[in-house]
Amino acid sequence: MEIKHQKILIIGTLGSGKTTVAQQLAQDTGFPYASIDNCRIRYGDGTIEGEERAWEHFLAICRTSTPGILEFCGMGPHVEEVRDDFLCSTIPVSIIWLVLPPGTCIARASERQKKIPSPFPWAPVGFSVPIIHDGIEFAWDSIWSREPHFHATRQEFPKTASVDEMYSAIRKICLL
């Protein structure tokens, strides 16, 4: 069954599988893929100005009326802008929060080799994962799950969930 034209935002903390699931979904649907990390790599340079450029490009993608698979953590200073730009896009929007046990996310994120330009120093992964999770929880309760124009799903997985199991569950959500 084909996934209807929509924007699908995958959110979650470091190591939750956002990029893997989003890229696979983009490949299978043919929808364009965008992430704030890719915008940081392409348009950022580790300065505050570079971070602003990266967010300008990501937000512009959120505003377009074309379908797409997008991902960022789902919290932080730009969350309301992302929501507002999705609403301006005038097409259906699904928000899917990937929730895994913190230990799983910490282990995965600790193995990551990719360097993302950022003007701000990152805290250790073991500290960042639970803090980001709490920030997403707040944004979920105050923004994502409250927007009546969005189909918002919090999808929890056990620590043993494979990428294939996660992708299968996410694909089913996108068909609703």
C-alpha cells in the first residue's frame, strides 16, 4: 500500500534511530529527505551564523507544500517555528516520536562517528540523551500532540527492537 502525500517528521533523542528510519522511509516512498544535521553539514560552519543558515534552510523545507521525510530531535528553540511552517505547508503532517530505553540510545549515540558543525559544545552523550528526552516530552505535551492538524504518534520500542521492526511499525503508522 502506498503512503499518501504528506510530510512525515521523525523525532527522538540521540541514538533513537531517527536518521536510519527516515532515510529508509524516504527511499521507499520517493519523498525527499531532509534533516537539521544535513542542513548543518551543508550550510553550517560551526558558527552561530552557520547554525542560523542551517535552520533557515530546514524551515524553508518545512514550509513547502511538497511531501517529504524530515527529522530533527523535536525540541529546542525552533520547535514552534517548525510547527508553524508545517501548518503553512498546507499538506497533511505526521509526527512520529521514536522512544527507546535511554541506555540503548546512549550506546548507539556513543558509537556515532559523524561530526556535525555546531557553534555550541555538546555535553557527554550520557548526560545529553535524558535531557533531550525530557525536552521532547515537554514539546510533545505542549506542541506536537496538541496540534489538531497533525497526526502525532509516540511509538515506543524495546531495547531489543531491530531497525526492521522499527521501520515496519513506522510504515504502518504512515499508512493510517
